[in-house]
Amino acid sequence: MSDSKLSPLLGARNICLHIWPSHGDVVSFDVSSTAALLYLQLTVPGHFSVTHCANPDLSPSGQLPFLTHGLHHVSGLSAIIAYVRKLRNAHNLDGHLTSVQTAQLTARIAHLESSYGDLVNHMLYSLQENWSSVTAPALVSMLPVPQRYYVPSRVRKSHKPRLEAAGLWHVPEVEDEPEEPRRVLGRRKKQHAPNEAHKFKTAFERENVVEKARAVFDVYDRLLGDHQFFTGSETPTTLDVVFAAHTHLLLNLPFPDPLVSSVLTGSYPRLAAHHAAVLRIALPDPAHFPPVVQKSWSYSLRYLIPWPRAPPRRKSPSTVLANAPEVQKEEWRYRLWRWGFIGASVLIAAAYIQFAAITIVIQDGSARARLPLRGGPPPDDVEEAEAAEGEEEEEEGAEAEETEEEEEAE
């Protein structure tokens, strides 16, 4: 997609970023949504709005975040970053890097989303205390009435296979805790104390998580060094934005079990300071926060009705036509084809109904023409009776002639 087609649309401020809602001190309750918000705030500040959304079905790909820009729909963090880079006057965070540094940056972002993302998801969905006290109540508060009863558990189950493969699925309170004592014949059954094997397994798994967290933080702590941002640059890069988004959720959510958070704040203060530096540049104060589009009552109906994933209709076509005439002309052409198809379908249906009605009337008229008078026999029986009467008359006439001839002969 060329820059010439995207440049007229930037000044209209019709870029809308759909992200998970905020919760507490975090700008969004999702790492990718937070990273997308920070990236747009650093590249196209003042030219986009934010819509809080907890329904991934509204996205063309079924995942959040996603971006709408006129007729363009982009979903996923990597796709959003690639799209925004093509906009005219958008600041390229990685423009000062060499080709080798750009390739290394892409590899490190992939590693970061995999390793650091698993640690954040472990804190959100794996540890039972964090799930029951922070994650589950947050999801319930964001979702409407039907979805809040089953979507949180479904979201948690969707993260389980990946965390199990990474060795980070550890929920001892659910899977390994002893059963509650049950009453037997009116008396409470004796409860056995947890054995040493259970305690050792829990401690070993927690230490394993800590070692994985230290391995990830060591890599980026060495990469950061004494600089404020990664790669020694003076301004944040895409890697800084993605790393700060993960750290933002890890440090600003009130986890009852701060297993990974305590490792970051206790042993890696430079990484915590890096997060603060990125947030200070991207969101210096609440006045610089992008405008938030509030949801209306009709918006909540999309949670109950399976609406198709189609671009929303714009409210002011004349304004968009002035800003992007080639896009509006294309949309108008498709609209004519659509209404033409609907009109042709209606005409064909009306003609078919009319033809079917005429056929029914003709068949009904012919059937009525064949019906006999009231109280008489059917038409076929009448014809047979008349034919039988004619044969009887002929036989009687022949018998009468024979009788006359015999009389004359006598």
C-alpha cells in the first residue's frame, strides 16, 4: 500500500485503536493493547482515538487490539506497527537504526513476546491467588452479562497449553491441594496435613519460575547497560515500547503473589527505570492521553447478537468524501452494486410469486370446470351412465323389431 493513498487520511483524525479496557493503574489490561497504545502515542500523537473493547469478535481476525482507519482494518500488534509506519508524517521509531540493528530488533521483539509474555501470562492466569484476586475480577468487570460468566475461564484455558509447554503452568491451590474433609456418619473425617513431597514440589516449581525470569531479565539488562533505552539510542525504539508494555502490567497490577514482579524490582532496578522512562515520554500527563470514544447502549448488543465482522458505517460521508475522494468513490460504486443486487433479487422474487399465483388460479379454474353439479355423480360416471343407457335403448329397439317380425310371420 503506497503512501499516497494513506497520506490524505491522516489529517482527518479518523484512526481508532480498539484495545482492552484499563484496570486500576494500567492503561490497558493486555500487553499487546498497551504496546499498541504506546506505539501510536509515540508515532502519531494527536491523530488517533481509543475505544475500549472487550469483545474480540468485533475484530476482523477475532483478536485484540485492532485498528480502524477509514476502510482499512488492521488487527494484531505487528500488523498495526507495520501499517502505522506507512502513514505520512508518522514518526519512525526505528529509522535511525542500521539494517543489521533492524534485523536484530525484529528477532529480539519475537523473543521478548515469547519469553517475557509467558512470564506475564504466568502471573495473570497460572497462579491461583493472582487469578482469583486480580485477573478474574478484572475480566468480569469488563465483560457484559452473558459473557462474564464463561469467558474468563475460557480465556484462562486458552493460555494453559502454551504455559504448560513452557513449564510455567503452576496452580498448586487447584491441582495439588488436599481435598476438604468430609463428614462420615455425622462426624468430620480427619484431615491429613500436607506431606513434604507436596511442599517440595511447590517450592521447586516456584524456584523454576524465578530462574526463568532471571534468564530473561539478564539478557535485556545487559542489552540496556547504562543507557536509558535499548541499543544505546536516545529515543525509544519499538523494542523499548514492547518491553515497557510487559513491565507496565507486571509492576502496576496489585498481585497478591508477586513472584516475578519481586524479581524485577529487587534485582533489576534499571529495567524498572526503563519502563518509567518510556511511559514518561509516551504519556507525560493525563492531558496528553488520546481521546476515548465512549460506548453507547447499542454497542453492547454486539455481545448478544452474532454480528458479522464488517467495517462500521461512517456517520458523515460528505466529510470523508472531502478528505478521501478516491476511497469514497470506490465505496459508492460498491454501494450501487449492492443495492442493484438487492433490487434484482426483489424483482425476481415478486415475479416468481406472481407466476406461481397465476398458475394456481388456472389450475383451480380447470379443476372447478370439471366438477359436477351439486348432488350429481362425477363427470366420468355421467358419461359411462349415458353410454350404458344408449346401449340399452339399442338392445330394446332390436328386440322390438324382432318381436314385430315374428308377429308378422305368424
